[in-house]
Amino acid sequence: MAVLVAPLAGGATRAQAAPKRAPHNTGAAPSKSAGYRQFTGTVVALDASSITVERGGKAAKQMVFVRNTSLRSTGDVEKDARVTVYWRDEAGKPVAHRIVVKEAGTSGGSR
């Protein structure tokens, strides 16, 4: 009977130790990209204060982003350009913080 009790006691000790592990997010300062969402599609309209991007396919969707005052972009953001917008919800509005323009020859689906 002592043989059966020892493994049970050992198992209980390991089970009790598991919750004591530190979680992956230890509450340290968030990384630079924390809180950003991504939306990829084609620019259908833009002006000085906003940019409208449309995603096609089965789950077609169009989003209008407010341009952040410190908006950064790679490449020329123009109509019909394929882009990925990194944005945050601020006061209930999607605000673009960074735009990455995809090259015209890049399909993104090569295998």
C-alpha cells in the first residue's frame, strides 16, 4: 500500500506546483506593436485625414481609417495600391498608425 501512496503524493505535489508558474505575460511594459490590429486590402479612397481600404473575397469588407498625426508608411500610399494597415481602436474609431505598401508584382500567395 505504501507503493501506491507515494506516486499519488508525488502527483499531487506536481499538480500543486503547476499553478505557481509565472504566466507568459508578466505585466512588463508592452512591446511596441502591442494593441495593433492589421487589415490588408486595396486602397479605394484617400484624403488628408482618412484612408479607405477594401478587402475582397468571401469575407469582403471595407474599412475607413483616420490617419494618425504621426502616421508612418513604406512606399507610396495611393489609390489601387495593395496595403496592410496597422491600426488601433481609439475612442471608437479605427486609427491608422502605420501603412505598409505591397509591391505590385507580389502576389503574397506563392508556395
